[in-house]
Amino acid sequence: MTLARASFAFAAALALWGCGDASSPPQAPAPKPARLADDPTLPRADSVAAMQTLVDEVRKREYAELASYKIVLDPLESESDFFTADVDTSTIGKPAAERTYRVRYNPKLFGDPPSNRAVFAILVHELKHVLDYTKKSTEAELVDFGVKYALDQPFRTAYERATDEHALSRGYGEGLKDYRYWLYDRITPDKVEEKRRDYYTPEEIDAYRPPPK
């Protein structure tokens, strides 16, 4: 529950108390759910089943607008990528609401997964990609985006950094730092340089300040 909702619930309880039996105390607002990073009931990302639970939880808490879309987990083979998101190519020609979207994970992470705080942050990042894909209503839009992403490095960097900023704006900066440190320790130096170019580094995350609204 957000602070605004908690305040509303408390105000509503006071209003009901004033209209009812004055001898009955108001009900306290429901406790705010634990932040994802602090929730001890959630599993570590050490299996497909655990990963599915974490994806479902991030979608429920951070992306209610994706509730009706089909999002599946698929394994990914890569030496430098551990999480990505895309559209199942067999559904790319369908309307956005009928496509299958994929969050892809590298099974190598199961042996030594990052902290849950890191996993939640990177899933917020990847599900923002899925949200962006749902807003591309035609196959041509998706293909054009994919080609530009693959061939235009400045575009790719700007897009990935903007997606990081989305996660930062939602309070996942510390998790994103954890993930980047974990990732840098597991890829080659040249790939580290690519990642530092295309995504926020831990130092840049510390220095980040959201633009004024």
C-alpha cells in the first residue's frame, strides 16, 4: 500500500467512525506491504520456479498494467547477458494484447544468483522493456525498433539508460548497483566496458538525481 493509500484508508476510517457508534475505535490502516527487497517470504533466484515467482511478484507490485498480457520465462545462452526481454517472434504479427512477451534468463545464474534486491531491480528494468513493446501496435514498429536497437549504438545506449532511470525513479537504485557489481565480476573486461557504456554504472547510480517534475 502506498503512503497516499494509507492516508486515504485512515481518513476513511475516521469518517466511518464519526458516522457510526462513537464507542467503537477506528480501524488502523492495513500495514504497508514489505518492499520487494525486504520480503523474506520470497525465494532466491536459484531455479526456474523461483524466478517465475519473482517475475510474477514484480509484475503484480510494479506493473499492474501488464496483468492481462502473456509474459513467459525463457532460457538464454550468453556469456555476458543474464537477463533480457523480447517478443516471441511467432506472435510478432499479432495485436499487442495477443502477443507473447518473454523475460529471458541465463541459467548460469542459478548456481550463484545475485541478491534478491538485485534481481528485483533488473526485473523492473526488463519488464519496462515489455511495457514498451506492448505500446508498439504493429509488426513494423517492432521490427523497426529491433533493427535500430541492433545497429544504432547511440540509440541503444540512450534507450537502456532511460530504462535504468525508470527503475531508479521507482526506488531500485541500490538493487541496480548490486546487480551491476555482480555482473561485472562474471564477464570479460571488454564486456564490462560495453555494459558501463550502455547502462548506469554504480558510480552514476550514486550520483543520479531525478529531473524536476
